[in-house]
Amino acid sequence: MGSSTSQLSKELLSEYQELTFLTKQEILLAHKTFIELLPPESQNVVDSLTAQVSRVPTEKVLTLPELKANPFKDRICRVFSTAPEKDSLSFEDFLDLLSVFSDAATPDIKSHYAFRIFDFDDDGTLNKEDLKQLVNRLTGTEEDTQLSPSEMNQLIQNILEESDIDRDGTINLSEFQHVISRSPDFTSSFKIVL
Amino acid sequence: MSGFPIPEHEASWCHPCPFLSCTDLVEGKKTFRKPIPKSDTIPSKQQALSNRKKRTHDCRKEEKEEGSREIKIKALHQKKDVRRKHREMFGEDEWNKAEKSSNGKRKRERKASNKEQKEAKNKEKQIRKKKEKHLKKYSSSPSVSNSSDEESISEEEMARIMEQVEEKKKIIATIRNKPWPMMKKLEVLREAQAFVEKFEGALGKGKGKKFYAYKMMMNKKWIKFKRDFDNFKTQCIPWEMKIKEIESHFGSSVASYFIFLRWMYGVNLVLFGLIFGLVIIPEVLMGMPYGSIPRKTVPRAEEEKAMDFSVLWDFEGYIKYSALFYGYYNNQRTIGWLKYRLPMAYFMVGVSVFGYSLMVVIRSMASNAQESTGEGNGDNFTFSFKMFTSWDYLIGNPETADNKYASITTSFKESIVDEQESNKEENIHLTRFLRVLANFLIICCLCGSGYLIYFVVKRSQEFSKMQNVSWYERNEVEIVMSLLGMFCPPLFETIAALENYHPRIGLKWQLGRIFALFLGNLYTFLLALMDDVHLKLSNEEAIKNITHWTLFNYYNASMWNESVTRPPLHPADVPRGSCWETTVGIEFVRLTVSDILVTFITILLGDFLRACFVRFMNYCWCWDLEAGFPSYSEFDISGNVLGLIFNQGMIWMGSFYAPGLVGINVLRLLTSMYFQCWAVMSSNVPHERVFKASKSNNFYMGLLLLVLFLSLLPVAYTIMSLTPSFDCGPFSGKNRMYDVIPETIENDFPTFVGKIFAYIANPGLIIPAILLMALAIYYLNSVSKGLARANIQLRKKIQAVSRMGIPSWRVQEWIHSFSKQICFMSPDGLGIITILASIYIVTRLANYMLSHNKTVRQELLLFPFYR
């Protein structure tokens, strides 16, 4: 059912290619995947494109195998959602997501979104609480892999020492991008492929 | 920014509406010839003036425009489509506010003000002109009239529209880099596209108009074609889905092996096309058929068994006398009705196989290196990198994710401990002793394996002289080499456990040792083979005499009378030499085939059977097999990559003497792609320590380059300094193989080419040329070192500057805007330009800061550069 209906109009397809880093095949594949996530009654092309009608709730998106194991999956959906409650993704949001995580996206835009993903309280800077939460997510939920409080403090101290250039106790976007731009393997690992 | 000063009283005139819509531009003349009501402009003038007093020179214009924006909006309030634009702009402003990051906002604002400034410039000119024409009271003003004033209005407008079209095009090209939601991007894109569409055709005048429109249309078609072609290209990349699946299960490091394998397959496919298209197919189609001459016929003694499988399996019999091997080719200068020069083609293909491989490897190394130049010194950010970049977003498998969590935790803990106890080292003497011991043991192993191979090859030469030898004795060399390759690496790993290195360093050592082992084995094998070749060469004279005598006796035998010409001797009966080239070729083919078999059997036994055993015996076993001792195997990335690299080395060495070898290799890579993909997915588990691949990419490429060079050496040696066999191969009868080139030049080119060639080959010319090249390398090297130094200095400055709060994108945009002004691009000019650019950037930065921040000025004086 997905394959027969996943035909986007030519103009729209070329516009999406202009606006994202995705190729035609990837956009079509994304559309197909998206339609399969929709409830059965609205699985047609027109509905899937109108953002008001068909939004896939975050819980549904998180079941995708590409996102299932990701510790930041809820953050990713939140950052890319344009819904007022930030709890669902339209097809265009979904394309935005895939575009940023695609191979061809520039490091600049990748690091911009990485920053927003790591900014758990959405206040525009990474403060100690954000960093703590980030570490906790990276070390997994199991008891034996968690860091002890003293280790955590030590770690956050070290990170701030390295990256917080203006010494205000938080890491802002330009400081973050400064660090990321030096990383040899950020762009190769900040990738999600359908 | 306008380069000339703006007269005071004109300040209000020269700020256009930034929200000028498409229709306004068309009717530009009408719109702007109407003088704007004066009452509107007066407050703006005052505001602009008061603003200007506060601000310094640099940001003056920006501010003015912001101040005047409101008024301009009022001035053009009546226009309906303007109002629409308005709403958009305000929408954007609101969106800006909602957006948390200040960066994006500033960027956009700057963009907008840039646009405003440009339009300001244009409209300023226009309005000034109008004033000169219509408003006499301004005629006495100190106008900045220049030659452009005399031009017709339409031309200016054209330029303006052109500029705007260019701008819109730029927006279209860069819109995907903006961190906006899709709705907004879509809107901006549609608007920009509509604008471009509308005005592209209107540009150009008279005759040029049509041509311009045509050019634009072709341009658009070309872009569309390029995009379609890109889409097509990505569709053509094979195994994309397979690799992605593996990537999501095992992380990027295992996938990097498969990407490497795919790349290798591509390279081999090209080599295969080269050899088959230019050598084998012409020979099969146009060359003399099988059985026509001795070199193309199985000798009488071997005829009975020539079709037996056991013989064919050893690449003897009919296979040996086929187009797959060197010996089959005839030394006829041209073949077929095409007059195809086969020996020449054979030689050139042999050379170009190496040339192409070298080019491809170096190019991919360079592109890899280019990607990683931006990284700079990463040591300063160990913790931040671990924190922000350690997650591999490709992981889609919960099990891998768990491993990744564990490895990230370990690395966090490790680095904390490292930080705390970096200067503590316990029992350094014991560690040193163990390391020396381990290295000693490994060197012993290497020497032992080298000797073993030498011994075995020598023995096989004995065997080859004997008649009835068993299967084992015939294949002893290959078996021993494969066994060594199979058992030595684990042995090394066991020994390396003594050393107690950090795993990353340990992996490097391990790779180096396996590399040394393989290389040593290969070269011992080659040396032994070379001995054999020399032996055969020394026997050649005798065999040549025997052949001559046989033929002579046959034709001059007395029992045939002179009138009837005797039928020629059957080719199978002619005695012939051993043809060392084919022997070498066969050795390499056998080595490759046995290597393929060993690899596949290892995977089947070591991975698949083990996995089956662990999986099914776990139900009735006394301990947990899956978690305990045997468990499932991990995918051995380094071993597999090295195996692939050495296999390729053998292909490069062997392909000159066995043109069919590349075909075998293509088949091997194809099957191993599918087979290994299946084996990995079915019977391997993700690594305990999941590590990322990107860094080691160039390391593997470097190894490949080394192997390529090392395999070039023996081939070049045999081509340049051994005499080819007298009765087989395309170069038979010549003193050296490369003699085919002078021969072709002499016979097929006009004489002056030959003369030029002779001059070029003169050592008097070659030595200066080499000297010149060395000098050029030295010069380029020193230039690049200087540039790198300048680069580091520049980076330091930028870092220091960014510490003062200028975001890096601003600097980057300056660099970008500067580089656009550069129109000449030579490597030498590039160096100068870089230096100029650095001066320019630092000056701009200084300007920017001096106007903004007094404290910065003091810090800036620390830079000797600016002072």
C-alpha cells in the first residue's frame, strides 16, 4: 500500500530536493516510511502532506528502528517538531530531520542542531544541568554503567574548563560550534540513514 | 557598502524600502519618479542623524537603515503587495524572537541589512538622477556624480535587477544550509524562484535578450540534468542498503570495511575492463587460434592429462595454454585486420594498471586528508569530544547501543583517571622487560615464518623436478603460507597481552606486526621464486639449441625428396622452454585461489559453525556458552582489511604475467561481499569496544599505497632487467620487454619522433629533469610549510578574537566575501592571496572590534601583527 501511494508531485519533489540535502530516492523512501507510520485512514498522499491533518505522534516516530536505540530520540523529535505542543512530526519536519542527519549536510547545520538537541531545557545555552543529563544519557540507564556523583562533577568541571571560553559557566552555541568544528569524526557519526 | 560618502541631506532619500516586491521593480520607474512626500522623510533624517552620532563609522549604515525602515514602510504603505511582504518580514521577526539562539538571528539580520544596503546603493543613484532632472532645488547639492549617471535608466535598472536576481539565486543555492523549519524554507524558496523566473527573461536587451533567455533556460536544464544524474549515480552505487544495515547493527567501524571492499571492487572492475578490453578480447578474437603454434598448444607429453580436473585445478593443462596467461600471446607485431599492435598494447596495459591504481589510491588519500585538515589540534578538547561527539547516531541495534554505553562510560572513567593520575607509573621496569620480551618473541616468530617459507619454496622446486608428486607436495607453499597467515596473528595477539598497552596503541602495534608478517612472507616467496626464474633463464640457451636442432633435423631429413614440401611439424611436438613468466603467473593465481579458499573456510568454520554450536548446544550444556567461553565471534576489522590489501598486492604483482588474475579477483570480491555480509549478520556480534572508523581510513589507504609500491618493485625489476623467454609471450625474441616501445616508435612513427625520443632518453636530459623535479618538490614543500605556519598563526588570532565574543561565522563570512573578489587562482598566487587574506581579515576584525569594544582594543594590541 505504501509503494503505490508514495508518489509526490514533481514540483514538490524538486522543491524538497532544493531545500534538503537528500536525493530523490531518499525523499521518496522517507515519504514511504512516513506514510507507513500514519494511521491507516489517512494513508494517502494529499493527507500526508498537509501538516495540519497528519502528524505522526512522537511515540510512533520513536518506534523506527533508526531511532529506537538512540538515547536522544525524544530530544531529536522535539527539536524538529513544528507542532505547538512539540509532540508530533509532520512530513516536512521529518524531511528536515533526515536532511540534517544526512551525509551531505554541512558541519555547520549539523552542529547547530546538535546544540539544540543537547540543550535539554531549551534555554539557548548548555548549563551544568544539561551537561549532567547529557552524561547520564550517554552512559545508559543501567546502574553499573552510571557515573558516581564525584566522577560526574569532575567530568563536567573538565568539560567546562575546555570549552567554556568566556567563563560564564555555560556553553553557548558559538563555543559549542568552535569545539565541534575541531572534532575529526563528528560529521561522520552525526548521521541517521533510513 | 557604498564606497563614496553620502551627502547629508540625501540620507533620507537613499534608504529604500527593503521590502520592495517584484512588481515594484518592474514598475520601478513609475514608483520612484513620484517624489515621496517630504513630510515623511523629515523625521527619518533626524533619526538617522541622531543615530549616526551615537555610532561609529562602520555600523553607521546598518543603523540608519534600521531607523529608516519604519518610515519607508509608511511611505509605501499603499501598495498592496508590499503589505504582503511586510507581513512576512514581521513574521520573520517574530520567529526570530522565538528562536533561542542569538546566532541565527544576527545572521539573518545581517543578511537583511546587506540586502538593504545594496538596494540603498542602487536606489540612491536612481533617485539622485531623478533629482537632477526634476527637482531643481537640489541641483546645487554636492552630488557624487560619476559616469554612470549619464547611462540610460533602463540599463541601470537592468543592472539592479540582475543583481537582485543573482542574490535570489544565491538564496536558492544556500537555503538548505539555513536552520529553519521546512515551511519557512519553502516559502522563501518559492518567492525567490518566482522572482528569478519573472526577471530572468527580462534581462538582456535587443538581440542579446533572446540569447540571454536561451542561456538561462539551458542553464536551468543543465542544473536539472546534473541533479538527475546525481540521483542516478546514487542509485547505481551497489550494496548501499546492505552496508546501511550492517552500519546500524555494528556501528561505522565494521561498515568501513565493507565500504573499503566496495571501493576495491570498483577499482578492480576498472582494471578488469582495461585488461580484458585491450588484451584478452583482441587476442581471442583476432589472434591465432589455439593449436596453431607451439606456444598455443599443450605439449604432447601433457596431452593425456590436460583435461583432468586435478591438473586444471593446479592451473596446468589447457588452462596454462590459454589467454589467461602470459605465455599464450604471440610476438606478432600486429594482429587481425585492425592491425592491432598486441605486444605494444600488452605492455601499455601492464604499465597503466599500475598507473591507474596509483592515481586512484593517491586521489582518495588526498580527498581523505582534505576532509580532516580542519580538525587542527584535538588534544585540547578530549573531554568535550567524548561528551559531544562520541555517540554514533547510526547505531540502531539495542545490543550495539548497550555496548556503546559501556564503552563510553569506560572511556569517561578512563579519562578521568588519566587526568588524575597521569604522572603515576607503576613498576616501570617490569613493564619494560615484558615489552622487550614480547618484541623479541615476535621477531623470532617473524624470522621463523620467513625461513619456513623459504625452505618450503626451495623444496617445492625439488618437487617440481620429480614426477609423481602428491597433492600436498604440489600445494605445500600455498598451504604453509595460508596457515601462517591464519595462526600467526592470534599468536601475536597473545604475546601482545604481555605488553599491557592501551588498546588503541595495541591495535596499531598489532596491525604493524601482521603487516610485517605478510610482507616478509610475500617477499621471501618472491625471492625464492626469483631464484627459480634465474635457474630457468640459465637453462634457456640449451633448450633454444635443442629446439633449433629438432626443427632443423626435421626439415632436412633425407628421406623426403625435395619436390614435395614436408608438412610442418605438429606444434605439440616442438620442444620448448619452460616459460618462466607463465610459471610466475601460475604461482600468483594459485596463491590467490588458495587465499580465497582459506578465507571462506575460516569464515565458515570459525564464525558460522561456532555460532551454530554456541546457539544450539547452549540448551544442553553445563555453562552458559553465549556469555561464557566460546561465545560468538567478533568481526575482525583489521585482519580483514589487511587481508584485502595483501590480496590486492598479489593481484598487482601477478596481473602482468597472468592477465586473467584480475578477473578471478573481481569474482572473489563479488562473492566475498555477499558471503561476508551474510556471515557478519548471521554469526558475529558487535564489538565489545565499539570504536569509530573515520580516523583509520587514511591509515589503511597508506598501507595500500605501500603495498602497491612494493608490488611495483618486482614487476618493474623483471620488466627492466630480465630477458623474456624466447618462445612464449608477446615479447619473445626481444632482449628486454620494454624494447617494444622503441620498436613501435621506429616503425610506426615518423623518424623525427624517434629522434626526439632518443634525445629525451639521453641521460644528459634525464638527470637535469630529475633535479628540476626534486627542486620543485622542495620548493612546493617549503611553500606549503610556510602556508601551514601562517594558517596556524591565523587560527590562533581567530581563536583569540573569538574569545572576545565574535562568533566564528562572522569571520568565515569575511573570508568568504574576500575570496569572492579573487579571480585568479594559481598555486603560487594562492600563497600570496592567503597571506593577503590574513592581513585583510585581521584588519577587518580589528576595525570591527575597535568600533565596538574598548577593552578589546587593549587585548588586540597584544598582536604584533596589527600593531
